[in-house]
Amino acid sequence: MKTQHRLYQRRAISRAGVDNPDNWPRWDIYNEPQNEGGPNPYYDVDYLPVVVETDLTPVVYGGGGIEWQDVSGNALTTDEAETQGRLTIQDAS
């Protein structure tokens, strides 16, 4: 049985023209919007409300991020859960 969770997706889009080795978008799921500690010189960062539907249990780890746990206690990342078809993410709007 799948359950819906209202969470936040961190969307960090690299700024055009910035040459940085960390120049890649991140699509992380968080329990609540995080304090970025000021403007980010490499990314435009936003936290958007999303609905996550899954048969897994969200587990909040240090820094407010989410990992997922199955009934056997195995931990999965959001990417792993999506790849296995056990998790979908939709905008909450």
C-alpha cells in the first residue's frame, strides 16, 4: 500500500556561465526547507513543495534530508527507490 508524504524538493540549477566542478543540478528531498546559509555563488536554489507517493518509510537524516526504508530495514536513496518503481514525486501545486 502506497502512502503520500508532503515534502520539499531542493532544486539547485547552475548559474549560466559559472565554471565550477560542482556544476550539476541536485534534486534532493527534504523534510522542510533548509537554511542555505546565504546566497549560493554557483546555484539558484529553491525548495518546492512536492507529494511523494511510496510504499517506503521516510527517514530524516542529519541536515534534514530524506532517505527511504523498506519493511526489512533496508535503506534506499530517492534515486534508487524511483528506479525500482517504488516512489513517485509530483509537484504539490
